[in-house]
Amino acid sequence: MVATSLWHISKTTSNLQTASLDKLGKDYLLIKSWYSLISTGTERLVASGKVPSSMHESMAVPNMGGSFEFPIKYGYSLVGEVLSKGDLEGQLVHLLHPHQDVLQVDKESISIVPKGIPAKRAALASNMETALNAVWDSGVSVGDKVVVCGFGMIGGLIARLLFLMPAVEVVILEKNTYRIQQAKEMGFLVNPRDLEDFDYSFHTSGSSDGLQTCIEAVGMESKIIELSWYGTKSVEIRLGTSFHQQRKQIISSQVGQVPSAKSARWDYTRRKAVVWELLKNPVFDAHITDEVAFEDSPLFFEQLRSDKVLDKGLGWVIKY
């Protein structure tokens, strides 16, 4: 059987390449892809060659092909149907895998998608883990006031999780006209005039100005949760105003580990089970606004490198 994969050939070019799949043992599954999520922030940096060399090892993902110095096959949230004969035949599964139409993987690498969660929504699972970790890292509780700066995929999922918590006040900061409208349609307060003394802020905009705004928006002994990943880009912030005097904290959040405060009782399997419970809620369908046909994915990534496709969307999936 022949599989087709998306490869980034250089900092400016992507294409589709075919390769034969080897026959593997009984512990491997043959899977037909339905959807794979495009994590636009991380994947734009990968496709543009902006992953620092010191991060190459830690940024590698399961089933990745090539290297960050190009060519590279990358991606990490795919949903497909098991084709192999046996108990799992016909089952929808989620796994970490680059964008590819047919694949063979070890049975241990899959997570079964619970019934009732459609395949496209299930593709949010990896980014939902990121959002869940961020909420855990923050310590947000009932009644808190929270700012989310950047209403893209990650910012939107974080805002939605916080919005579902009792009595938590969530405010969105966003410059993009399309995303402002999407946030308002979801029921969020966007870009208020009064922006001070919040309990927590979450930064996902990928800009120095956004991070500075998050620092200034919170009050005494509050936390700023930083989720933007900048690659080789420098960040400049000003800490000479209220940052030290009000004992504010900038907290790095990433999905690779369960927060230490929970690690005694939580592992990746338990966290994934919570993600599936969350994704049973159809409100998360609104966070995927666009589908990209697999054959058009090289063109999409060429446009993504120059930010041409980000003006009118929240989340993108490749449809196979």
C-alpha cells in the first residue's frame, strides 16, 4: 500500500510525497486518516525553519520524518479509522502523527475516540490537552477575573474552558476583526475599556505587546500564563512598572508534562480521559472554522508562512 505525506522541503516550499508502507506485525494497525489538526503557531515555525537548534530534540514528535533542517514531515494530532482486521476494525482513533493519508502505527500509540465525538472535533484533542494544562498551571478558581490575549486556536480553547467554570469572568483581547466577531458570537466580552486588576491573564498572541498587556492587566500577586512559543524570535517586555512592586509571576505552560501539583495522581492517560469528556460538548465545534483538502495542504502551508491565511479563521483541519 502507498501512503501520501505532507513534507516541508525548505523554508518556502512544501509538497506531497508518496512512499510504500512495509508489512508490519500483528501489533501494528493500518489506519485511514479522516482529519488532522494544523497547529498553526508551532507548525508555521517548523515549516519556516524557525525552530532553534537547541530545541530540535525536544520538539521532535512521534512518527516525524526527516529533520528540522529540512526536509521534514511534521504534525501531531490526527484522527482516523482502523482498517486492520480485529476488535478495533472500524474504530475511530486519535494519535500523534504527521499529516498523512494512510499509516501504520503501534497499537500502544493510539487513543480510542469515544462514541458521540465526531472525527473533526476529536482532532482538537492535542490542543485541548494544551489548554487544559494551562488552566491547571494557572490555578484559576470559581469567581476569578481572567484575561485571554489572543483568540486563535489555543486562546479560544482556554477561554472556552474558563467560560464553562462557575462564575469565572473571561475577557478576550484580540486585534483581528474576524476573530473579534467570532469571540462575540460565542458570548465573550472583547476588548473592554477597563483592563486592570485581573486575577490571571493568559497570553497566546505570540507578540511582545500582547505579553506586556497581560502583565499590566493583572493585579497584586497575580499570574501571567505564557503559552506563546516564539522559536528564534526575540521578545521584549518592560518590567519597570508594577511587575516587581505587585509581585506578579510569569508562568510558562506547555503540554509535554502534567503540572507538578497534579503529577502525584495524574498521568497522560487520565488527562486524555478528561479531554474526551470535554470534547463531548458540541460547543467546541465552533473552534474549527476551516477545512483544507489534503491535496491543497502544500499551498496552505506556503500561505501560512507569510500569515496570509490567518486573518479569517480560528482553527484549521486537513480533510482526507
